[in-house]
Amino acid sequence: DQQVKQNSPSLSVQEGRISILNCDYTNSMFDYFLWYKKYPAEGPTFLISISSIKDKNEDGRFTVFLNKSAKHLSLHIVPSQPGDSAVYFCAASDGGYALNFGKGTSLLVTP
Amino acid sequence: NAGVTQTPKFQVLKTGQSMTLQCAQDMNHNSMYWYRQDPGMGLRLIYYSASEGTTDKGEVPNGYNVSRLNKREFSLRLESAAPSQTSVYFCASSENLDRNNEQFFGPGTRLTVL
């Protein structure tokens, strides 16, 4: 039973525009959320996280928004660059060590 | 500083064969993890080790065993491989089990079981 859902398998965006990747979760006990980025033939790398006590966290071009009432979070990348082309995984924690991952969204940024 | 390394990168097994996937980290991390990623799926935790000398089951432990050989190394063993174990396996490490500590991932081992 998938508790973290990324309903868009892929997304294509033009360079310079905003990329918005979405993530929904079903477990109300989740209180910490992370985004990982993965290039082909490499392991995932941590991108940004947010605690449930916040509704926004920024790190350079990357911003994560959390809407607890809707059980929804999104990752905004502004401006998008070709090097951002990768698979992005949303993950959630309910306070324990284990991370629940979504299936990932493949982002393609075209020049 | 290599981070997390995994060997082999690729492996093909026949059903019933055994093998061990190796993982090592040079970041002096206490905690280590094994995940599998199947096509169209997110990563699922197989086993983890909170610290040297301890191991615990994750979400999908059946068919696997692990050994935390020392602080650096955490191996995953398939005693009798099955086609359902065809997957990409990722090892990860973190300073400790605190979820605020970033997990660093290795490049993965792509395993095919025929």
C-alpha cells in the first residue's frame, strides 16, 4: 500500500521556467518530508527537507511547500536548468528511521 | 573520500544461486541501510543496522540476510536467489538513525535473476 504517492511519472519543462513536482501522502503520522534526486546509474542524493512544523523551506533554487491539511507537498525549482533533469523522489518519515519513498517523477528540462 | 561504495555494479544469477552484495562507507557513519528499487517503484528498505553489531529487518526482509562486518561494511546476502529478487539494490549510510541525518547512497547494484 503506497503511502507516499507521486502521481506524475514524468514532467517536461523548458529551461528557465519553473518546475513543480507534486507528492501526496496518506499517513497522517508523517511529520518529516524529504526530496531526493537521482541521476541514471547513480544513487539518490538528498536535496531538501521540511518538518511538519513549517509550511515552506527554501534552499537556493529549490523550495518545498507543505500543505498538511491536504496531505500534499510540492517541490519548486526556479529557474529550471538542464542539469536538473533527473528522477525526483519524495520521501516521508513518521518519526522513525525508515523513509517511505514515492515512485519518483522523471523531470526533463529542455534547452 | 569515496562516500558509499558498492560491489559489484552488475550481476546475473540463476535461480537458486547465492551471492553477497558488498557495501562500504568511509564517512565514519554509525547507521547503514539496504534498499531495493523495482521498476516503477520507490525505494523499499530491506534491512538496516543502527550501529556496529546490530541489524534489524526493514519493510521487505524475506529472502535476505545481512552482516554488519564492522563500522565501515554492511553486506547483503541472497542465499537462494529468485526471479522476484531482480532489482537494483542500494546501500546507504547516515550518521545515526535520526531522520534529520541525511542518508548517503551508493551507486547501486543491478541484479538480474534468471
